[in-house]
Amino acid sequence: MRVQLSDHFTVGRIIRFSIPPIFMMVFTSIYGVIDGLFVSNFIYDNGASFEAINFIMPYLMIMGAVGFMFGTGGGALVAKHLGMGEREKANSLFSLFIYLPAILGIILMIVGLLLLKPVAILLGAENGSELLKLSLRYGQICLIGLPFAMLQMEFQGLFATAEKPKLGLLFTVISGVTNIILDAMLVAWLQWGIEGAAIATIISQIIGCVCPIIYFARKNSSLLRLTKFKFDGRATLQACLNGSSELMTNISMSLVGMLYNIQLLRYAPGYGIKAYGVLMYVNFIFISVFIGYTVAVAPIISYNYGAGNHKELRNVLLKSFLIIGILSVLMFILAELLATPMSYIFTRYDQVLLEKTKEAFFLYSFSFLFSGIAIFGSSFFTALNNGPISAIISFLRTLLFQVAAVFILPLLFSGDDKVKGIWLSIVVAEMLAVVVTMVFILAKRKKYNY
């Protein structure tokens, strides 16, 4: 039976509706990790290429963050108009929020290519070093595919708004399988090195972008379709404000990643960035479960907010807390169990690196107990079209708290244990973010009647 945004949502119905977006985000994260997996195991340079990818990845993520902003912020506005019964307006805005990021993607691609080398040097790559050379080779190719990457990210959220989460999952699987196959061919078989990994990535992004465009450009059975539109500055601004938290989240995570690299070069030279790379790959996969859930639930919240159905809004909120609480415990247990095998997959060529990565993994895993609530809280206010509060939660969670923790906590340890402070900084930041999230949810319950 088809699940619609206007339905009453039991726990079972929420899970049914959210499973495709969760799998979509998890699969996206997994194939995003594939480059690192193939590079670490099939490029025989003692981890230099693996380190280069992890070093430059935060910069590439910043360049593509606009796609998330329009996917979440624009999707919330589109879903609100659907809830108000204004389908023609919703389709016009949907079309605007596809074409505008496409143009912005081309501009950001040019800017990103111009700034790539100066930023890499600023972050600590020495001029003429192998780290700089490999980072530039990987980054330049990936930036060429930036417009496609941005739209692919945007469509991940919009398929749920269109009541087609399963179709979104299908396109993501096709794109991901393409990336895996091409990585196997170009990196493992043809030995094209780090360039092969980058080429595999952008080809998969092109597929993940073009297929949804073809679907929405033609007559379809979803709530949305690409149509003629007029530029709406007010709606664009509102979408940007709504999605500012997701933009802030991605930019902040990338900036924090850069700061982690700087601190790790200081306290754990030789292995720190490589170990952190493994943690980030696993973090992408685990956090994507929470992100996928919020992608699914956000249009439900926006729809009921637009329809004035406060009872259903409260129902979805309470059930979401229950589901996320269970997921958080499961994520923590799974992370602890997978610490050794996941570390081995990426670092088996170096026994010392393997042990250091396992140690970091066990500490870092505690963050999964808290991250889901803060991620949902930020998305919840985005869905209510309250971008400022959503942005505050994201800013505090992903930037302020983590920056403070990553600089302060190492000072509380001595000797070689200082690096433990870096691994624990994410845990402290997520705990503080949960407190802030709950304060806002309680403070705004009367305004939104949930």
C-alpha cells in the first residue's frame, strides 16, 4: 500500500516510509567510501593516496554543500505548499530549486578549481610534496563533476517530498553500483591510481543526477514535475534560510575535518590523518541512517504543518524520538562490534596504524549515542520552515562545540594520550548539541502546537 504524506503515521508506517531514504543515504555513503577502500587496498604507495583523499575531501564537501541546502530547505517549502493544496505553486518552486543550483554548481566548480591549490597549502600540504600533488590530482577531477554532485544530493531529499522514496533509492543504487564497478575497473584492474577513483566518482554522480532529471521532466505519477517557472526571490531566500542548517552542517563538518587534520598533524604525525579517514568513512555510513530518517520524515512534518494538523505533528515528533533512541543504541553497539574489522579493511598494511585506528574507533563510537537527536532536531525545525533555529543547532553541533572540544580536550591529557582528546571531542560536542536541541524543542512547543 502506498504511503502518502496526508496519512496518519504509526511507528510501522513511519518505518515503512523511511526505509527507502535510509537505505538511499546509507548506500550513498557506502559508495562514497568505495574510493577510499579501493585506493587503500589497490594503490601500493603505503597509504599516500589514501591520505591525500582524506586530506582534500573536506574542501570538496564544502563546495557541494549547496545541494543539501536546496534539497532540504527547498523541499520543506515545496512540501508546505503541497499541504496547503497549492500543487501548481509547488511544482514551480520545485523546478526553480533544480535549475538554480545547476547554475550555481558551474560557478562553484570554477571557483573551487581556482582555490584548490592555495587551500591545500593553507591546510598544511607543503609545496612540492607528494601529499599536495596527489590531493590536487584527485580534487581537480572531482570538482569537474561538482554540478552533477550537487543535484544528486538535492534529489535525495526531493524524492521523499514527491512521495517516491523507493524510486530515489533505485537511482541511488544504480549510481552506486556504477561507482563500484568503475572503481574495480579503473583502480584495481587498469591501475589508473587516484585519477581512476576520481573518474569513477564523477561518472556515478552524472548518472545519479541525469536519471532523476529525465524522470521529473516527463509526465510521471509523483506529486512533482519539472515545469515552467518564474524566479521567486522571496521563495529562494526562504528556501536558503530553511536549508541553512544543512548548509551549515556540511560546511561546518568540513571545516572541523580540516581542523582535525591540523591537530592530528601536530599530535599524531604519520598515522593521525589516515586513522581519522577511517573514522570518517564509518561515520558517514552510520550518520546517514539518521540523515535518511530525517529526509523521510521532514516532508511529513512540513505537510502537516502546512495543513494545520497539529495532532499529527505531535504524533510524528514523539514517535521519531522513540525510533531515533532505539537506532542510537543499535548504532553504538554495532560500531563497537565493527571497530576491529572496519579498521582492518582500511589499514591492514600497517600493524601500528591498525592498532591506533582501533583505539580511536572505540572512543569515537560513543558519539552515535547522541548524534541522532541533534540531527533530527535541526531537520525538524527546517521542516517547520524555521531556518534560524535549525541553523543555530547545526552551527553549535558541527562547528562551535567541536572546534572548542578539538582544541581544549587534548590539553587535558598528557604525552601520547593527547590524541585521545581529539577522538573524544566529537562525543562531547554531540552531548552538548542534544541539550541545546531539547531546549529549543521544549521552548517552541506552544508556538507550533506539538
